[in-house]
Amino acid sequence: MIERPARPTIAQIREISQPVSVTGRSTSEHWIADLYQRRLSPYLTRIFLRTSISANGVTWLMILTGASIGPALLIQGWVGIALALFLSQLQMLIDCCDGEVARWRDTKSPMGIFLDKLGHYLAESLIPICFGLRLAGFPEEPVTSSIYPYLGALLAILVIFNKGLNDAVHVARAFSGLSKIQDKKGVNLPIKGILRTLRKVFNYLPAQRMFHSIEFTIFVAIFGSYAISLEIALAIALFVTAGHIAAIVTSSKLRNN
């Protein structure tokens, strides 16, 4: 483990914990991290570094925060929406910090990566489930009083399935003895044909990102008062799932080169 100052400056944290290999990622860095959260995260990271909390401990905080977004939607009215929006932002901020703590203390580990994925799977599946319950008027109304809880659960399954597709690519490559996919532009595009053109369109209209905790919480805040919004989200998810599978099998991700 590399010894570094116990009370680093913000400039030192930016230098060590925010390398270009992280901030310059083309597909893994969320847009709000690029926009403003990487500017804020060193201040929270500095607080964590002044305690004994580990990077994995910070990730557990992210998991708990993310898992709270969906249940916040069960608070009817604007309070639940506002709380969910705040928690989704806080989750992403802490998500920036756990990696920064790990890089500063040189404690990156498979456990940290596993916990990070666990946090995102949990948060992004609970939000549509709780959105369906919210539309049904739960807990004042029983779950069986409306179809929306079931639609929300179906949407959660599609969200998890889509996240699983990305991880399945890495598993397939590892089992085949291939190297890790390089995080660079174009790697997720079909090799040729109309699918490649269509996939480029979705770089500008990224429907596939809608079900991230940030984007979907914003969607709920804007359209959540309309019951049909869940059906629309479900239709988009079905379209994204079909497109995601097609994009993977026609890209270079599963090829030997």
C-alpha cells in the first residue's frame, strides 16, 4: 500500500484519485460526473479520508443510499419525489467517492467492484418496483388493487436483465480467455450495417440510459403523475432490451480480435 498524507489537499486528491483513465472514460463515467460531481466529490472524499472508513465502507454507504431511492417514492406527493431526486444525486456523489478513496489508499479490490455492482443493481431495480407501487397508491391501497405494481416489477426485471447483459459480455470474454474490453469510443457499436447507424443515433438519443437511477428518477419527477408513464417506460425498456441484444451480438465485444 502506498503511503500518502492522512489529510490531503483537494488538489492532491484530484491528482491521485481522478486520473484521466477515470475521468476520460467514454462509456463508464456518468454524464453528471462529467458535468459537476467530479468537481464536488473531492470535498466529500477528503472527509472520508480523515476517518477510518474503508473504500468498501464508502461503497456500503452508496448501496444504502441507492436502496433508499425507490422507497422514497412511496411517500406520496412532492415530498417523495424531491427525496428520491436528492438521494439519486447523493448516491452518484458517494459512488464517485468510493473509487477516489480506493485510489488514494491504493486499496482497489474485486470486493469493491462487486459491491459497486450490487449497489447499482439494487437501486435501479427498486425504483421501478416502488414507482409501480406509488401509482397504485400503496401503502394506503393494497398491492392487488392495481396492475401497476406488476408492471413495475416487470420493468425491474428488464432493467436487471439489461444490466446483466453487460456483465455477461465480460463473463463470456473471461471464460474464453480474452482480455478485458477497452473503454473507448466505438467498442459498443455493431461492426457494420444499419444496426451500426441506428446505434450511433442513440448516442444522441440515449434511451438505453433512461433506467439509470438518475435518469429514471428524473423521468418519474416529470411524468410520474401520469399513470401511462409506466406503460411508456415499459415499452421503451422492451425496445432497449431487443436493441441491446442485437448490438452486443453484432459488435466486436464477443469476437476474438
